[in-house]
Amino acid sequence: MTLQSFYCDAYPTDELGPEINENAHFVGLLNELYTGGDVYQYIGVDDSIVRERLFGKLASSLEVRYDYIYQLWLNKPS
């Protein structure tokens, strides 16, 4: 499932949904977090609410707490 398809289905009234990178997947998002990549660039939308919602879905899919995903993002290697 792509980030865009999930987001547009879950939040159909959010006008940013169609702007999300149509080629981005949750596995790729997790990879960006593990490698310290630019999450916003990968998502294709520079919006914290979109990021939080995608992080929430990723956490749910991995059966981990949201804080785990958030800490991966905060502690990215420099």
C-alpha cells in the first residue's frame, strides 16, 4: 500500500493527500527513519499533521508505540 492510497482513503477531505509521493510506501518510510533520511522529502509533503498520521499508521502496522517511530525520526544520525 502506498502512503498516498492509505492517506487518501483514511483522510479523504484532506487536500494534501493527492500531493503525497505516489511511489512512496511504508517500507520506504521506515527505511528513511532507520537511515536518517529526509522524511518530508520522501513523503513529498512538508506538513507535520500528514507526517504524524503516517507515523501513526506505520506504528500500528508494526505493532509498536507511536513514540518508537517518533524517536527514530528525532534521533536520526547526523
